[in-house]
Amino acid sequence: MNGDKFRKFIKAPPRNYSMIVMFTALQPQRQCSVCRLANEEYQILANSWRYSSAFCNKLFFSKVDYDEGTDIFQQLNINSAPTFMHFPPKGRPKRADTFDLQRIGFGAEQLAKWIADRTDVHIRVFRPPNYSGTIALALLVSLVGGLLYLRRNNLEFIYNKTGWAMVSLCIVFAMTSGQMWNHIRGPPYAHKNPHNGQVHYKNILGLHSSDAAITMGMVLLNEAATSKGDVGKRRRKNSMKIMGIQKKKSTEFVQGNISRVLGMAKKKTL
């Protein structure tokens, strides 16, 4: 939507419908990754309303890109993107008509709840089916089944303690990582500091990766402490090996020199 359409469908009275507008910057040169993610959720919400059985002319969705409507951004004093605003049928937008993206996030469900509070229009979000998990599970089952079929005469690897220990460690690291926390809790991508107004992006993945590293360090320390053999004996054994190698090399060097001297003396005698 450009400036002319914005003034025609939103600013020009009278209107008997509400308008939800997403102010964004989707051009590649803007490099706004958050805008792309928010746009995907916004499209899911708009399509859910469009194909809903409760669809009516009381609510419409629109989008304004910064490169196509710079004057609109300046007119509304919008300094960041993405921004979601509700334009009611009558009157000017209030403070609550601007969606609090930093505090709530930009999920389609959160947007639908906010729209219901502002317009009394309830939208049931329908997400497109994602078959990637089903395909990955089918490939995994096929791979495991094929491996068991090829090794059907030798299944001793199933009782390998080291293999099961590695699998257990992988599961532990996956469960203690930040990605699992994000998947369960669904936190907002960023939050705004109420004191100074700065926006901070959450990096739970990096934060909890340190927990996984600490866990791995504790496992290695425990393995080193419970390994068989005395530390002093292992050191002396390694020292003896090094001395044996050096002694063997010295003997070979002396024998080689003696052989060369004897060979030269034999040639002179002849």
C-alpha cells in the first residue's frame, strides 16, 4: 500500500470497517530479518481470517512497506519496523491500537488475541501443515530398519555401552540447550527496557549452550577421576616408553656408524 491508497482506504471518512496495518521493511537492502519472520506470521493470520467461515467486511488487513510509503512512516511518526496498528472505523487510533511487539512478540496467535480485544472479531489461526517432521521421522525409521536388516546376523552393536552412552549424552545436551527452552516456552524475540527504552534481543540458545559445555566438562572430569591406574604410574610408564624409544634410536645410530667405518676400512685394505 502506497500513500494514495493509505489516504483513500484508511484516512478518508466515512468507514464502516476496521483496518489492521503492518508497517514493515521487506526490501533486501534493508536486511530486516525480524520483518520477514513477522510477515510470515502476519500472512498466516490474514489467510486464516480470509478463509474463515466468520469472514465479513468488518475487518481488513493491509501492509505498508517503508520503501513504498516513506511519507506514511513520517506522518505517523513510526521509527521502527515491524509495527502493527489498528485503525478503528471512527476516531483516531489510541495508544492501545499499537501492538506491543517487544513485550508480546509477533506470533499469529498473539496478534489474533490483540485484534479480538480491539475489534471484538475473533480469528481462529490455521497454520499450514508442516510435513518436514513426518518426513524426517520416516527417513529415520527407514534408516534404522535398513541398518538392522543388513546387520541381522550380527547385532552385538546393540549391546555396546559406549554407543548408548554417546546417544544419552546427545539427548542430555539437546535438552539443556537454549533451542529446547525456546521451543517449550515460546519467549518473545526481543524485549524493551522500560527504563531506557532500549530493545534487547534474547539469546537463550547461546546462554544455555554454556550449560551444555559445563555438563560436558563435568563428565570429562568425572571420567578422568574414575579411570583405572595410578597417575604416577602412568607418568612413569610414559617416561619409560620415551626413554626406550630414545635408547633404540641411539643404538641404531651407533650400529650404523660402526658399519660404515668397517666398510671403509675394508675398501682401503683391498
